[in-house]
Amino acid sequence: MPIEINTPIPLSTDLDLVFGVNGDPFYKMADDEILDVEHLQKFQNKQSQLNPHYTKNWDAYKSKYDILSLPKKPSYKPDERLVANFARYIVDSFTGYFAGIPVNIMSADKAVASFLGFFEGYNNLDEWVSELTKICSVFGRAYVMLYVDHDANVAGAILKPTEAYMIYDEGINPRPRYFVHYYKDVNNVLRGSFSDEYGVTYFSQEGSYKIESETIPHGFNGVPAVEFVANSERISLIDPILNLNDGFNKALSEKGNDVDAFSDAYLVIKGPQVDEEDSKFIRTTRIINLFDDDEGDTSAMDAKFLAKPSADATQENYLNRLEKLIFKLSMVVDITDTTFGTSSGIALKMKLKPMSDLAMTMERKFKAALSQMFKLIFSNPVTEMQADDWVYLQYEFTRNIPIEEEDGSNET
């Protein structure tokens, strides 16, 4: 029988302590607790509080910025809404730099190497690494959920932190206890599953949370999911620069408004009175002919456009400063910089060093996650691998940068 909770459960203060207070990036549970419907609802409630942050990051990647949703200005005022999507440029540039060249996974054992070749081709592992890099760059973390498919082969799904989360134990080196995946079905009903080291349990939520199945064994020796992270703090590439990008969009839009205002500047005719027909004639022919008065006095006559003071230099300096800060704080190089293409040797390496340091941190995290992933994969009997074969795997990441023909140098 499904188990139901008919009343909302508020977040307790003791549970708040394990939900990221003091910078802790983990969801945790005590070792003597199990993930029942009460705990599940509490974790889902907390996850819903994080989703707005994740949604803002994803919207930025898709060019949906705050400038597009601001209140409209009066109809008589220019109202440009310009978006310069640095976030996407930074994410895609780093993804190409880090994962543009496929990771090379090697084993000296012929049987293991043969299985790796099959697994990489069957699951398109190169695409996995590229997509995981992009998601980590946008959100700071990503997940691979493993399962055995209908053809009795190990497969996986790449999930964003808006679709899943991991729950860890309270150890000094936290280990996964549960993995929760959730989604809305075609009827807008929340459904999902949570996995422990033994099996998978399915749930749904229509007003109350319900356990929809008995625990189904999954065949892996551990929680069948792996968290990939950009860094220990789970900070994305675009978290430090989103407010700068918003400021750039606002300044750029106001500059566009100034251009529109200049194009629609008012014509001031001083002296003679211009009737409606004359106004139409001036607009059509772009000719103004001012006549003197009966006494031949033309000193009081004048015609000119009314223009507001220009702040073009200030605006340009402000936009340039924001652009430099965006690339500096993201630590991703601007390859469109005119000086970048003329750099070579040591100069080029120094320009790439911040992004190289960033990539080195992610590489270490990815190697650890890939080791954990293959440990789980090799533990499943359908692979016919030895459980400890994952220990001897080697991972080679190669940075995707131009090679100088003179010395053939590249960065690994």
C-alpha cells in the first residue's frame, strides 16, 4: 500500500544545519536514519529553495537576463533591451578548451581495454564528458545516474542539479547514501526515484508524497550515481559574473536608448511660427527655409536639433571596465582580444594560465568522479569485469589549444 503524508512538514532547525549552512555543499543524513517519505519531503522542500538560483544560471546561459523582464518605459521613451551573453561565451569557451579533445581512458589489461572501447562507443562517453563539463560550468555540479538498460548493458543519464541531488552520510569524507531523481510527467505530476546501495524505490507526489514500489535491486555495489563537480565548493563559472553581466546589459541598453534618442532628436525652429503643412514639408524634403520679417530682421531666427549632453566616453569606459572584470573574474580568456592572436610561446601560456589553473582543478575532480563511476560499473555482474579493475585505469585530458608549428608544443 502507498504510504501518504497528508499535511505539509516544515523544515526543522536540526535539518537546516545539514543543508549548506557554514558553506557545507552537501545534503546529509545521520547513519541511523533512512530516507522515508517524511525525510524525502524535507529534502524536496529544500531543493525547491535552491532551484531559483539554478534557474537564474540556466536562464543566463540561454540569454534570458533581468533586463528583458524589467517594467516597460513610457511609450515616448526609447526602451532598448540588449543582451550581451558573456555567460554562454564563457561556458562554451571553457567547455571547448577542457573537453574539446576527448578524454583518453586507458588500461593495460586487454579485456578491460576491450570493454572500455565498447562502453565508450555504446554510451558516447565523449559526449558525456563534454555535457558534464558544460553543466558543471553553469551550475557547479552535475550527475551521472547509472542503470542497466533493456539490452542488459550498463548505461547512464546525465542530470542537472535541477533534476537530481545526492544525500551523503556524516563522515569526515562524506560518502553517498541516497541519490534522488525527480521530474514532472506529462500530467504535471511530480515523479521520481531514490536509490541506495541496494536498490531503487519509486515515488510520486500529488498533494502528498507516496512510495509507489518496493525496492528493486539495481545490481551495483553502491549508490548507482556519481556527482561531478567544478570545484569543492560547487561554484560555477558564471556565479561570480552574473551581476556584472546584468550591469553590462543595462549599460549597453541605455547606450542604445541614447542612440535612439539622438536619431529622434527634436527640431527647434526659433522665430517664425511653423504651421502643420510646413512641418510636413520639412519632414518630407528635409529643407528648412526661414524668411525674414517685414523689416528684414533675421537675427531672431534659428533652426537646430535639440540634443542632450553626450556621455559617450563615460559609457564606453564603463562598458570596457565591466567586460574586463567579467573575463578576469571568470578566469576564462577572451580569445577575441586583438592581442591574443599575436601572442606566442610564453606570452600565450601566461594568458591561458588562469583558465589552465581552472581546468586543472576540474580535471582532478573529474578523474576522481570517473574512477568512482567505473568502480560502480565494474561492480555490476553484467559487465563481466573484476570488481577492482577500475583501480588500474588511467585518464588523460588534453587541453584544446592551438599548436605552434615551430616547436609542436601543446598543454596537457
